[in-house]
Amino acid sequence: MTTHRNPLTIVMADDDEDDQEMTRIALAESPLVNPIEFVGDGQQLIERLKLLEAQGQRPGLVLLDLNMPRKDGRQALAEIKEDPELRHLPVIVLTTSKAEEDVYRSYDLGASGFITKPVTFDGLVEVMTAIGEYWFELVEPPSARHAAVAR
């Protein structure tokens, strides 16, 4: 596989430290070289995204768990998509939920995708590889400069 090695950062919101570590390792085992940052809940995610935006930086992708303390993924997703500075960010829900209601609600709120977390490590490596191939090789995300012009 030819990998376009895009340095865009991935920001993942997940309160489970084991899931964070497994994702970090799975990402390292995939062909991706993108850096990843972790936050533990939706409130921290919003704060981090606004800080990055204020610094003129834009993550390439947000991975979002639904069930977190303080501000859950649904609330964070709604806030991201309502914010003119952040709404262009691609947000993939990556959660243990398989509930049809969660799938529909996530898309209604503006999610770019919905993936149920795999139960095996190999499955997680496959998911991270597929995410990377799609979001960092095939799709052309809006740049921070373009998003500023579009406003």
C-alpha cells in the first residue's frame, strides 16, 4: 500500500485509558504516521479544539467516544457542529455502542462517520488503517485557511 504520510494530528476523546493506549499502539502498528492526542471527555475536547483553532492549527480528524463524563460525545459533537470555527472538522464517532439510535443521532448531529469499536486488537489496527486510508489518502479535508475564507 502506498501511504501518503500526512502530518495532520488526530484528536481522540475517550475516557477509557485502556482504549486510549490500545488506539495509540494500533495507530503505531498501522501505516499511519499521524500524531494523536487524547482528551478524557467532551469538555476537554472542546477546550483543546478551540485552543488549536486560536493557534491557527487544525486537527485532521476527531475520533469521538459517545459515553464520557462531564460532556458526553453527543453534546460535544453538537457543539462542534454548531461552532462556525470548528464545524468543518471531520468527526468520526468511535464507540462501543451498536444502538441504532446512537448511529442515527450521531449522523443527525453531523458526524462524518460512525464506527463500533472492534473487540480485538487486530480489528482495531484494521480500523485505524482504514480510517487513515480514507481520511488521509482519499479525502481532501478543508484546510484551516480555506475554512477562514469560507466564513
